[in-house]
Amino acid sequence: MMCFLYTNLPKKGGYTLKKLRSSFLFIMVLTLAMIITACGGGNEGGTSGAGEEGGTDGGKQNLSLLTGGTGGTYYPLGGQIGNIISDNTDANITPQTSGASAENMETLRNGEAEIAFSQTDIASYAIEGKEMFDGAAIDNIQAIASLYPETIQLVTTADSGIKSVEDLKGKSVSIGAPGSGVYINAMQILEIHGLTTDDIKAQNLSFDESTDGIQSGNIDAAFVTAGTPTGAVEALSAQADVVIVPLADDKIAELVEKYPYYSEDTVPSGTYKIDSEVKTVAVKAMLVASKDLDENLVYEMTKAMFENTDQITHAKGELIKAETALEGLGEMELHPGAAKYFEEKGISK
């Protein structure tokens, strides 16, 4: 129709059919270009993979924070730390449940997450290729900071009659998953007391499964390595008279001498409704990061965490301090972003 009209238009003032056709083609090309631009405009300024782990979301980088089981300390504390970092940096942190320290190190090795909680001893094993990482050192992780003591708690009830580590002989005892941090701690404490798994009925259970097993009478005791108070043990204390089995002074000294990443610790009176403090040992909880994380981003994350600890309502929040953040890291290499923050604060190992 349009072409028919054009062919019947007369020449006037030099306004020829050729010019009309040229104008029509120009308008069509311009219209087509505008349509293409409009259709593609939805991705302008965007990034492929937006909203996915390791991608971006509204200009913020999405990162996974590996924690532990829901009955431990890593998961609830990780949620609060994740919120602080998300609110104060260009990172959007998503905490994830996991099998805790050893599993977290393997997940970082595989590049399936960016940040993780770990016990300091397990992170050291990972970097050095020892224990559960024997012959397979992990070389793509660096330390951000240590956070608070992770207390080794030998949990039972008054009804069990267990009052010492030696009393575990012949008992059904949860020692954590094979290769886990709890498992290594349990093995080393049993060793110092002249026991092995052959002397007990070993069970490989999570914290929640352990305390459920104690409550139901299916097991007698459980090793739990976590910041106190630990959620699963608190839940047990609401149903039974919890006992935390003490370690003798000479055994603590022997353990620390052989495995120097341990330090003496206590479970305070009133925790789990216990009447008096209990002597035991602890390692440190820490945050570990992938070496590939941007230096400035890790700097901002480290700064945000330590300068907003007042927003941490978990009981361990009061122990998270920049001044003690390099304790227990040993020879572990700091991520350059974290190192920059501690240098600014005048803090060194």
C-alpha cells in the first residue's frame, strides 16, 4: 500500500520518488534499531550470572559462607556475621549449613564457596596436608581471623555415672563424623587418657543427633567441639541434668604439650545449668577465605565485622575482638585484605 502511494506521487520541488524511498528506508532502519536497543536494555549494566553464587546482585557480589550444623555455634553466629558484612560492604553473604571444619575446607578447595568457618587446628591440617588431609594439602585458602575459643565439651548426664574420660570405657560415645574436627579432638583426648576407639562403642553422630541420642538413652556421652553455649547441648539441658566431664590438670598439660594448638579453657558455671565451672581445653574458631577473593573486598569485610561486633547478639560476640584476632593462627598466611586491616590497627602476631 505504502509503496503504491509513493509510486503515484508526482515530482514537486525536487521531492522525487527516489528521495521518498530513501526517507522511508531511513525511518525503517531507525525504528528497527530502537526496537533492538529496547529489547536488549534489560541487561544494560548487568552481569552474566547475576543472583548466583559468586555472581552479582544489584552491584553486590554474592558469596557463600560455610558454617556448620544447625545445632552448633557456627550456623547462628554465621548468620549474624553475614548480615553485618552484607549491610556494610559490596558483598551479599549467604550462610550455608555444612558438616563444619573439614568439609568446609574441601568445599573451598573445590571452589564451591568463598568463605568458611573452621577450627584453627583443622585449617592448619588442610594447609599442611596432615591428618584427614594427609598428602592432599589445600593451597587456595588463607586466614581472615580467629574469632573465639571452641571448647571441647564431653557431654553426658548425671544418670550416666560418667565423671571422667576413663569412665568412657565400654560406653557408647559419639565422636563425630570420621575426619571431622570433633573426631580428631576426640581421638587426641582419648589417646592422652590411654584409650582408643576399641575401648568404647564409637558412634559417628552430629551434635543434634548426639544430644538426641543421650536424651533417648541410645548413647551415653558425646564429644562436642563448639563455642559455649552450644545450641544442641542447651536443648538437652532443658530435658536432663547435663554434665560436662572435666579434664584433669596433668592431662591438659600433656595434651597442650603434644598438640600446641590447644589451650586450657573452662565451661562457666551456669552454662547448661551446671553448678560450677568445668576445666577442659579449646581450639580457636576462625574464618577462612579463598585466595581468589578481591583484596579490597576482604579488607572491607574484615573491617565491617570487627567494627560492628556490637550488633552480634550471640554469646560469642563479646569474644570477637580485633586485638585477639591473630591468636592461634600459627603459621597460617593471612589474606592480603585482612592483613591490610590489622596493619592499619597496629595488630600483629
